[in-house]
Amino acid sequence: MPSLFTKIVKGEIPCYKIMEDDHYLAFLDLRPINPGHTLVITKQEISYIFDVDDDLLTGLMVFAKKVAKKITAKVPCKRIGVMVAGLEVPHCHIHLIPMNAIKDLNFANAKPATPEELQAMAQRIND
């Protein structure tokens, strides 16, 4: 059964896209910890990040670095935090979270964003 993220990759479910290439996709989290919270995934459905082959995993981090720079250019923050939890969706993904303090990496602070907020943030980052 395809994961939620596979359905996003296939265009079956819409997303607020930040960046994409042949192997990876970055899109806004619908329940951001902070504005600009972005998920970076492999397009290939692999459940666990440490099951990803070395080349694809290396590419994921290089792609995430480009996405982080794009976010940092448009979202005020001290840094982009990187988190891998991997329990929510069985598809390799990392979280890029704009942060000003370590406490900003707390999933308990995540709350749903409106479609208007997500659209405005995606446009801001992509402009």
C-alpha cells in the first residue's frame, strides 16, 4: 500500500512544494512546528532512513542543504534544525525546521496551518 508521501509524489494528494528534482521532493509540513517547517523525502518509497542506499542518502542530505538555504533566505531564523523521527509516515523523510532555540524542535508545538498560511509561506520561500 503506497504511503501518504508516495501519493504526494504521484500527484494524487496536493502539497505546498518548495523544491523537487528527479529523486527528492520538499514540501511544507501541514502541522508545522514553526512557519517554514519543510519535509524532504525520497521519491522512492523506502520506509526507514537507514535502509536507504548510501548514494540516495547522500543525495538526500545535499538536496536538503539546498532547501535549507532557500528557507533561510526567506524565513527569519538563526538556523534550520534537522530532525529525523520516521514514525509518523513509513517513508524516508527529514524535517527542516526554522529555529531560534533548541526548544523550537519540539513536535508538541506543532499545530495545523491553514491552506492560506501554507500557500503564502510556499510562495514566500519560492519567490
